[in-house]
Amino acid sequence: MTPAINLAIKYQIDFEVHQYIHDVNAASYGIEAAEKLNIEASRVFKTLVVVNEQNKLLVAIVPVEQQLNLKLFAKASKSKRVSMAEPKTVERSTGYVLGGVSPLGQKRLLTTVIDQSAEQHQTIYVSAGKRGLEIELAPKDLSQALNATFVTIT
């Protein structure tokens, strides 16, 4: 059990865990998950940690085949500007390793924005807290658990 799965259980979220053998040479963890689980890449979302001008950490959840638009995210998070957080900062603040960062069960709840495209799907996949482990759940349940908003950020 990972902190992400434990949190989903605690909040009584309807979810399913999917596991696959992670390839250490994979160029993109999210695309690898989509391919190995045989699902559309548009349903697999990556968790990105960014930092704003006040050195506050924030979370963006976006489809794996798309890029986070930093300007749109800054506006959505009411920041002047944002940049990607340093990898060591991400691991230290979330408690997860890169490639396995889940939006659920992080050490502390950070302001989170989910790309609006998630609402087009009944369920989406996010990391369950380890490379090779995904959790499938309804976007609305993810949003409620994280107190997150849906905004176009790609």
C-alpha cells in the first residue's frame, strides 16, 4: 500500500489499481503507463510540482501527452509567475520519487489544479505512488480529495 492508495481508501473513493513492469529506460513514465496498460494516453495524467514567485509549491495535473502551460497555470493559481520545482524539492516535499509522484497522499496538501480535459473522461489514471503503479478514479473524486479546481492549463 502506498500513501496514495491509503488516502483513496480513507476517503472511500471508488478506485482501481493497475500495475505493470516499469522499464527503467522508458523516455516518458506516463506514455509507458498508457502503452503497457493499453489505454488512451489522454486518460493518463502526470503530476507536476511547480513553484511560484513566493517560493510556494503548487501541483499541476495534466495529460501525459501534453505540456503544462506555465502562464495559464500561473493565472489559474493566482500567481505572477511559476516555474518547475527542482527534482530534489519535489521528492522531499511529496515523499515520492520522480516518475512515481502521486497527487494523492503527499506529505502535505498543496494547492492543486487539474487540467480541464480530465472532466471529459469517466475515469482517469494518475500515479499511485510508485513507478509502474497507477490508480484509476473519477476526476471529480480526485478533485474533491485534493480540494482541486479544473482549469485549462495545457
